[in-house]
Amino acid sequence: MSDIIWPTGYVPGFTDNYCSNEVIVTGVTLEKLWVLLNTPQLWPGYYANSANPHFYDGKGPELAMGDRFYFETFGFPVEAQVVEHIAPVPGQAARIAWHGWAGSTAEDRLDVHHAWLIEELSAGRVRILTQETQRGKPAQALAQTRPNPMINGHQDWLDGMVAAARQS
């Protein structure tokens, strides 16, 4: 199975917060999942913790390498830029990752690397992996919060995406 490619400064274990969520499912296709993930305007329809997505510079509606976009999640207004984008092709994992940031001071600045991997497995299974590392004081606070809002929120994202793919 494939794994996440981490940029310098965002390797798990060396950041202030990290979460990892994964599902392996049947009854959905990689292509349906990809459309749901690669189109931010669809996120609020299946993931309640996402709001107000929009693109900059006339881009969209689908993500592409280098695109700047915005959305709100976990109470943060997130500015983001796509730093990895590999659309599905047979025999290769599909990948999306973005650098996201919020805040502007040492007290409220949050920087994240949020990566996704979707790949076909044997016997008609599909694996979805999402992992995120975070830096900054808000990340330190999130890491101490119980129950863990990142783990629970990202699990809701995965579960919602799978349910939406099954309904389409």
C-alpha cells in the first residue's frame, strides 16, 4: 500500500499535532471518491465541518496543482494551496495534498499539511487515507483536546465521502 509524502517541516513526530484516518471499503469506485474530494464545493454536502469553499484567480471548480483556495473548518478560516495533485490512473494511487494556514500572529498562526491518498486494492476494495500535520499554538491546543477533534472530524469526512459515493 502507498503512503503519504511529507514535505520538510511537516513530518509526523516533529510537528505540534498529527492525525491519521483510514478506511478500506467496497461498493464504491475510486473515480466517484476522487470527484467528491477533488471538488471543494461538494465538501459541505457530505462533511458538516466544511463551509464556504471558494477558489482564487478564477480557478476551480476542481482542485489542480498550485491552486489557491479557501474553506472554513474546525472554527478556522483556512487559506490553502494545492502542493500535490495526482489524478487517478490505473495501478497508481490518486493523491491530493495542500498546505493550509490561518492566523497571522505567534499566538493564532496555524500551518498544516493535509494529505489524501485513494487507491484501489484487491477484491474490489478501495483505501482512503487522510493524514494531517500541524504547527503552531492552535495545533498544540488541538493535540491536547479530548476527544480529539481532528481524528473525529476527519473520520466524519471519510464516512461522509464514502456514503456520498455510494449514493451517487
